[in-house]
Amino acid sequence: MPATTFQTVSEEEIQRINRLQRKLFDEFYHLFEPPLPEGVPGRLEKIISHGKITEGDTVLDVGSGTGILIPIIQKYKPTCIYACDLSEDMLNQLRENYPNVKTMLADVRDLRLPDQCIDEVFINACYPNIVDKAGAFSNISRMMKTKGRLVISHPLGKAFITSLKNSMPFALDDFPEEPKASALLKPFGFEIETFIDEPELYILVALKRRFRKPVKEAE
Ligand SMILES: C[S@@+](CC[C@H](N)C(=O)[O-])C[C@H]1O[C@@H](n2cnc3c(N)ncnc32)[C@H](O)[C@@H]1O
């Protein structure tokens, strides 16, 4: 039977892999700038449309890279866009491209935005990279408003991650199938609303059902 809780990873290992990621994405940030592969711009539009952003919302882009989602998010006229990433060079490029975005150089699990302040969270092409997933989804759940939407996606689909695995200096997790995703996210107060798993597109939309204090604070 597949595991239905996130794997526990030691703090030392989380820090080690995050350091490797910083180094890699600092070096290759320019590869994430347009022009994007054929078909990707249209699929990114579709991904963002699933967030159902309404005017005045507050949006968080997790593992934003240089900001390929930002011009699409901006079309929906949110009041505020936050972008967080581990890589300083990714965020430097993002600020150059989109000076109005509020950037945060941090692991998403460590963001200290207030409770229940975010309407939509996008995690595009970043879910496999998040090492401390329990910490990340606990903190995302804390920051999100009830009925907010969490969109986990990849515009090249699950198989793309499989094709990358042997060439990366750190392990990449697979995107989960729907039953596993549902079981993994439920403890953090999320319920799956939409699940799309096509050869070149993965979109998981989860609704935030209830406010949940992070486990460490609630104890
Ligand atoms: C493959 S890139 C994708 C960038 C962007 N979302 C895109 O679609 O072009 C993954 C990004 O996630 C960032 N990242 C990985 N783990 C993270 C974490 N725990 N918190 C925040 N950012 C993270 C990496 O630094 C990297 O910039």
C-alpha cells in the first residue's frame, strides 16, 4: 500500500538538500526565463485559471523561480502577490521582471506571513523539490484563508520529473496520484476539488476547508 503521510526527513538532510537546490538554481536561473517550450504558455494559463483568483485577492507563488506565473496571475488583478524561493538569483531576476511582487528568500515552511492572509497558493514545478513537505503544507495551511485554493501543478506533466531524476544532484519526489494526494493533504485541512493528470499537464486543486494551527504550535 502506498504511504499516505509525508516521509519524515531529518533537519540535517533538509538543510543539505536545500543548499544543493540553492546552488543549482542560482547557477541555472536563466534557463527558466522565456521563451518557454511549445505549449507551456497555454498550459500555464490553464493552471492559473484553476486558482479562480478574484480581483483584490492575495496570492502566494511558492518556488516562484524567475516568475513565469506572475504575468498570468496579474491579469486577474490581485491586490498583492508574494513570491517565495530558496534561490537568491531566481528572486533577483523575478524582481527585475516584476518589481511590484513581494519576494521572500526562504523555504516555504519558514514563511512568517500572518495566519489566514492568502487566498490562492500556486506551487508550479516545485512540489517534487520541497523536502520538508509536512512543514511546508502545515505552514501553507496556516497562512491560507478558509475556502482558499491551493494549486499544485506541472506544465510538462509527471513523466517530465521521472526523466529528470537521474540528472539531478538531489532526489525529486513524484507527483502523487489522486487517492494518495487526497490522503496526504487531508491532515492539513485540504480537500481535492480538481485533479488533472494528462501526459503533459498535472493540476491538483485543493480547497482549504478549515483553519489548522501548525502541529508544533497546537501542541
Ligand atoms: C524547477 S524550479 C520552478 C520555478 C518556477 N515555479 C517555474 O515554474 O518556472 C523550482 C524552484 O523551487 C524552489 N524551491 C525548492 N524548494 C523550495 C522550498 N522548500 N521553498 C521555496 N522554494 C523552493 C527552487 O529554488 C526553484 O527555484
